[in-house]
Amino acid sequence: MNSELCEPPVNSLRSHLNYTPEVLRFGTSGRRGLVADLTQLEIYINALAELRYLQSLPPSQGGIVRGQELYFACDLRPSSTEYVPEERGRGELAQAVVRAIHDAGMKPVNMGAIPTPALANLAISRGKGSIMITGSHIPFDRNGYKTNTSRGELLKEHEQPIGSAVEHVRRSLYKEPFASSAFDASGRFKSGHSDLPPPSDEARLAYIRRYTGFFAGQSLSEMRLLFYQHSAVGRDLAPEILRRLGADVVSTGRSESFVPIDTENIDAAQLALIQALVDEAAPKHGRFDAVLSTDGDSDRPLLLGIDRSSNQVRFFSGDLLGMVVAEYLRADAVVVPISCNDAIDRSPLEPVLEPKTRIGSPYVIAGMERAQDKGRRAICGWEANGGFLTGSAIERNGNVLAALPTRDAVLPLLAVLFSAHEKRLSLADLFNRLPPRFSRAALLKQVPRRIGLAIVERFSLADSAVRDVQFESDRIALLDSDGMEVRDRDGLANRAREIRRQLSHFFTPEAGFGAIARLNYTDGVRITFANGDVAHLRPSGNADELRIYAVSGTQARAEEIAATGIAEPDGILRFMEQFVMQSS
């Protein structure tokens, strides 16, 4: 493929392109990129290849069938459905997806602007594939899309064969004579703007029924809730579900420009904005019990309690929220990634906790499938961002909730509210029952992903079989993913000692860190200190960002670790970046 890109045939589409194509790659979940790089040609190439690949699979493996319907939906980013002059005229991504669906021999069905889980809920229930055009929580100048099989999300095992299919489609399209190609020199359709098919209301209504049915017979009638709408695609749908279940809901903060809310990185400025919304609404409507919201495509929840005496908001992280939900659902198998708060290891859920996974919903889904193979019957999982997944049907109070193995925001919000209501507790008192472990996630922007990966590599062992290193008083224990000890070979223990020594230069006693007691390499580098602090480093899967996940015995200390990590210009992560660049 590379030689063809360098020497394209004369008068081919590739030879006429007036820009250098930026290949769209898989991220943690879906494909994302800068809008300025997201040509309709690039979206079309990838979507068409993915659909052709899914057509090669049997239905039992998530396959789709030519001639059938394929559902799609969008978030509220302008580039999802419109050309954006400020981004080199890119956009109308949904139109590129519709063209790919047509050319794959399928019937596109527009489900409108709805949450990602609402689209997946209907599609999975009907055994149909689906595509969500969304950039999720990432900044406004980015966008992308996410393809689902007829059974749920694409898994890691699908990525390599899809990659081969993409290369095949790319070669074929690039070779086409420019005169007969559907695309112009800028990667746009020559036909120009096209209208989308009229939207259907089916997915929205099915999503409402999913939750009004499961929580039937219960009511949130005593709760007054403030819903922060911003630019979330579920900003009207989620409040509608809450109202149907009896809650008094006041909507606020609606924005017609996109607001990138990352539910695992709520910073001081965002908390201040939400506090201002509460302060403004309370005199008009009375005391609120909670503030609710979601990220851009409404698959990750945002929940804040409100102190009854001070009226101050309190953010509840998604990993703690998941624990409350799992207990409410009486789960007998729980799957979480390694980045989640370790309170779960000290909680009543510990006996049903499955081995922790890498970060990303495909890994959590794979873990839930393994739990199902073990015969577990009430299976759920979640991520640190709060996105909650169900890997089996869940029964409660005689009502059954169908499995939805993709991130969802509405279920965790509802389950926490009903749990507090049943126990007659405030949200603060409900969360105070959890083990006193507090977390904070933060990210450092403008760190090239290659640098983030280099940092992880620099402080990792050469042997991928070792997932966990425990520094004991008289020896070093090297463990695999199942917790079984790995034989020390090729100086692994000595290498671990050296990594520990080097990391101690960044995580110092002066900054409040104890001696390093444990290193985990399930995903990134997770450092556990003898004083109970945790600092976990990992580059983003779909942006030039480096994340730090902090856990400690107090919220203040967790926030201090995160803040120290991303401080500019000389925080821990910048210090590590400089070290790696100088030693490379």
C-alpha cells in the first residue's frame, strides 16, 4: 500500500488529492481524529471496509446480511452532519457513512440524534449492525464514528482483519480514475451536500421503555434533580426518562456549541460552572438532591451530590458509582479495568470480582464473556469514566433488564438514585458507606502518543508475561495475569529494581509518596506505594494526551497526586517526558 501511495497511477483519484491523507486508526473505542483530517473519503473507506468484514461473519459472531437494515445515529457535533468551513470544509461524516451503507448493499435507517447506548440497545435487540457518528468526550476539533456488530461492540480480535479490509478498499478506491470517482480532490463527494434519510423515533422510544419497564413499580417522586444539558446528545432524552419515573427534573446549561465533557476528568473550572448552575437554580426551584449529566454521546454518566447545609456540589467518580450500581443489581460477576478505584478490592463485591482488564470497553466486554462462560448469571462491568455495561440479563423486583454490552449512562444514574431512595439516604451518605478510597483522573494535553508510549515502555519490563511486580521485604515477586509467579529470567528482577529506582526520582518523599511497593503492567504503568497511594500512567488511546489515575485514602490526596502529575511546566508527567526524550 505504501508504494502505491508514493507513486499513484497517473489520473487516479490518489494522484489528484490535494492533501496528504491522514489514516484513521482505531482508538480505545471506535475511530477518532481531527475534523480537519476527517475527509468523507477517509470515513467512507473505513466504514465500507468494516461493513464488508461484518458481512463475512456468521450472525452468531455478530455478522450482518446484505439487503438488511443497518441503523445509524449522530451526536450534536456540527461536523457529524454538516460541512464545517473552519475545519478545511470537512464534515458531513454521517453522509459518508450512509453512502458506505448503501454501497455495502444495505439499507441505512436514521435513528437521529440519540445516545450511543440507545442506538445499540435497539440494534442488538433486533440483531442488526449499527454505526454511531460521534467524537464522544474528546475536544470539539475532533470527531469520529463507532461501528457495532449485530451483537455489540467491535472487539480487539476484529481489528486486524478489519485493518486488512481497509487496506483493500483503500487501494481499490485510490486506483479509480479521478474522472469517474465519487470524490473530488479534497476528499469530498463531488455531488456536494446531501440530506440524510428522515429520522426514526424507534430507538429513542425503545430506550425509554428499557428503563421505565425495569424500574416499573418504583418512583423517584421525592427527588428534585438538576440536569446539566450542555451539548450532550441525551440532554432531552435522559430528563424525559427521569420524569417518567417520577423525579422532579430541572434542565439547565443548554449549549448550542459543543462542550467536551470528560466524565473521568472533571476539573475545578467545570465544578465551578456546575456549582454556579446550582446556585442560580436553587432560589427558583428549591433544594436539589443531585446534579446529573453525561458526556457528549451520553454513554458516560456524570453525578454530583449536593450538601444539604452548604449547597456545595460533590463529584462522585464513575468507578465508585459503578460499585453502588453493582450492589443494587446484585451482580454475581463484576468486570472492571485496572484503572478503577481499588475500593472494590476492599468491598463486599470483592468475592465476585473477575480479573481486572486492560482499559477500554472491548476488554471489559471480553471479561464479561469469560464470566458468562463460567456460568455467572448477573454480570456487569464498568470503566473509571462511569460507563456501565451489562453482560447478561438482570432481574430485580420481578422486572428483567436485557443485556446491553456497551457503555451506558442512564442505568448507573437511575440505579444510584433508586438505591439512595430505597435506603432513605442522601447521595453523600450512600457513597460514604463505600471503603474510604478516593480517586481522581487527570490528563496532560499535547503529549504526542508516541511519547506517552515511550514513557510506558521506558518503565516496563521486557517480558510481557509479567503483569505484576511486588516488592517484598526480602525478594521480588514476578506475577502473570493469573497471579501465578513467573520465574526470574534474563535479569527481570534486577530490571524491576532499576525501574523502581528510576521512578522514585519522579515520585519522591518530598511530594508525599512512600516507597514503591508494586508495579502493574496490565495497561500502562500502575504504581502502588507503601503508604497506599496509587499513580497510574497511560497514554490516551485516541488523542495526544497522557492520563494519570490517582487513588488515595482521602479525596484531597488523590487530587493532589493528579494535580502534581499534570502541573505545568514542571509536573511529574512533563518531567518524565523530558527524561524519555533526552535518553532516547
